[in-house]
Amino acid sequence: MHSADALKAGETPQRLLLLSAWRESSLYTAQERAALAWTEALTLLPQTGAPDPDYAAAAEQFSPAELVAVTTLVGMINLWNRLGVGFRLDHPRG
């Protein structure tokens, strides 16, 4: 669902395919890297504790209001993922 939407919005297949290797790829901007690191830190909160360097990198790339928006979005996506897994939802076909 999200990859199809991203492609329609102009994202490239290469960047989507390399997303899981974003740390090793030069295809992502400093702002995107900060957002991805912050996303991983919040998603894996029990393991990471939201490290200060990840927060600092995100705070450097985003205004306070933007960082609240990014953090809220991460939380919402995590909630939807937990609902989907918990209720055994299937990925859309098509």
C-alpha cells in the first residue's frame, strides 16, 4: 500500500528497495537519515531508549514543530502496525 503510494508520488523504486539498507546507502539526505534513525529508535524503544545522538540528529534537521509531527507519525504508524499484527490483518492484494 505505502510503496504504491510512494511510487505514485514520485519516489524511485531504487530508493524504496534500498530503504532497509539506508545506513549504507548514499541515496538519502541528512534529513531523511535523521528521520529514519529517529523512527528506528522510537520503534525499538525498549531496546534503544531513544538515544541522545538520534534525538540530537533529528532536532538538528527538524524544527520543534516538525519533530513533534515526525514523532507523532512514527507513533501512529507503530499503532497501525500493532493493530494489523494483533488482529491478523492481511496485506492488500493487487
